[in-house]
Amino acid sequence: YEQWHRLILHYGEPMADLRRPILFPCGAGTGQARGIRHLSDGRLARCILAILSLAMVASAGCSPEGARPLTVVDWGGSSQDAQRRAYWIPFSKATGIPLREASWHGGVGVIRARIKSGDDSWDVVSVETEDLILGCQEGLYEPMDWARLGGRDAFIDSAVSDCGVGSEEWTYLISYDADRFSRGGPQTWADFWDVGRFPGKRGMRKTPKYTLEFALLADGVPPDRVYPLLRTRAGVDRAFRKLNQLKPWIVWWTSITQVPGLLTTGKVAMSVTSPGRMVIVNRTQNRHFRLSWHDNIYAVDYWVVLKNSPRKPEAMELIRYMSLPQSQERLAVLIPTGVTNKAAANALPARLRRDTPSDPENMTDALELDGDFWVEYGDQLTQRFNAWVAR
């Protein structure tokens, strides 16, 4: 078997390499492996025929779709660790479907470029709201098979789309290191901007999305007036003036996985973040990071199947598995997150909802991210934001 295995591996190499000696199970009389150049023409023909026959048998159960494992793409860090344990390992064990992972930082342009270039190495991807909307408009995703998922009514309203199903409901809020603020840390976005009362660097995501909203909230704009104001030139100017006040104290991050490290090393005293990761760090590293839910901004991420995926049936089966109530309940045990399946949400005990958007007490003054706004204004605001950051 070992000799055959080595031969098959070699058979996949360029034919020119067959000029060098290789191990071969067709030795003449001695029972020893010989180089191919030592075989007679008749024995060489018989051996090549055997190789081709074995290759045909080996490939009979394989298809182009089986050329690589099913690939799922998420956001990395402790969130992806939890997904692996709650979803992907049990899925592969239950179905026998091999699975591999990748991570990314988002952006529909990344998906657009991959599909345009013919790169079909991703199948199931977690996308943010505006990337869902734009990708659906451009035909980058497969239609979601809602009948297979149990119907649209099985999920919270914001988790339902023609092209995707909500993977989790999450939020951006303030997290701070309580060890640095013995008299209490920042509770509002106005506090986040107050470097006199709460000294230290601030971590913020390097994007106008969320950042402009937080600036207006810090400037006293009520949550329900944020997006109407941002639709005006005066409102955008106001947000950037507010950001000017904080700019010298901002440490920009580009991946949510950076936030725990920024706080742990003391590079920032507080940061915009999602809550689950900070709760995990407190559990595993005995840290004292606190959360403020006041005026948090919440959204839903979505599972989508890329249009050029060669593994569409398996991809949809994975999404079905991840959307089951019992699967989402397993995830909620591993990391605080808002689940999207209604049955899962109803089954969670209060202790598992405490640090998530699934707890109504956390959402009394929350602002829902307006994905349509960012689809409409995202490009122009990103250009202005990048120019402002570079100054």
C-alpha cells in the first residue's frame, strides 16, 4: 500500500519528472522497487495500465466539488473559536463533510473581486449588513433556501433576507479597564470623549461606520435623530468636528480581534468593541473589563453562500445546521451573543442573555445600524473619513 500510495502521489506531478527513478511496485523478479528506467517495454506498459486503472478507481468516488473541503469564513478570534466548537466540529462529525476555516475583515469589494477573478475557494461567509445588501443587489450570493431553514418566521425579523440568514445579533459599545478607573469608568459616549475625567487612549474601529454615529451621540444627538442628521451636510460636518476633539487620543483598529490585546497591554484605557470577546477575556485571563450598554449600536451579521461556490448543497446544509435552535444554544454557552433563531432565544436562561442584545434591559436606548444609509452614503463618507484620518 505504501508503495502504491507514493506512486499515486508522484503520478500527480509533471510527466517530465518521470525521467528520474521512483519507487515502483512492478520490480522484475527480485521483489524490490526499481526505477522506471530499468523496466522492459512490456513490463512498463503493464505497470502504466495498472496505474491508470488504480487512478480511475480512486477518482470514481470524487467529483470536482470534492477537490477541497467546504470552506467557511468568519471574523477570527474568540468568536471564531466559539463557532468552531459549537458548529463546525459537530457538523463535520454528524455529516462526514470535511470543513476548513478562513477569517477576514469584511468588505463586499473583497467578495466582488474574488468572484470576478474566478477565485472559488470560499463557500459560506459571514457578512455585515451593508455587504449583504450590496452583494444581494449585485448577484454575488445564492438565494437563501428558507424552506430548508424552517421558514422565515422561525427567525427574528432582522435576520431574514433573500440572500442570507442572520448568524448573530451583536453590538458595538464601550468597554474599559476597571483597574484604571477605581471611581467608575465611562458610561456614555460623552464620557468616552471626556479625556479630562477619563484619561487614556481610546480604541476605535478605523471606519466611518459607527464612528460618525458615536460622534453625534457624544455630541448630545438622540439616537433616533442620528441618521436623519447624517443625511445632511451639516450633520456630517458636526460629526467630524466632534471627532477632531478626540483624534489625538484615538488608537485605530481594523479587526475586532485586536481589541482585547489593546486593553490588556494598556495601549488603550477604553475601546469600542463587541461584548462577547471582553467577557471571554475576563473569564480566561482574570481581567476586569467592564461594559457600558448606553447608546450601543446593534446589527446582525449574516451567513451567505457565494455565487461561485462549487459546494452549494453542502454550504446550504452547513447554514441549516448552524441555524438550528440547539446549535445556536451551544454557541450562546461558549460566548455571549444574540441568537437569531426565535426558539433558541426563548430557550436561553437569563444568565446567557445578560451580556447580549437578547436581553431587553441592554437595549433600552440602543440604535439599530442603518444598513441602507451606509449603502447609499458609504463610499463618499469613507473617502472623507480616510482623508481626515490621514491628515
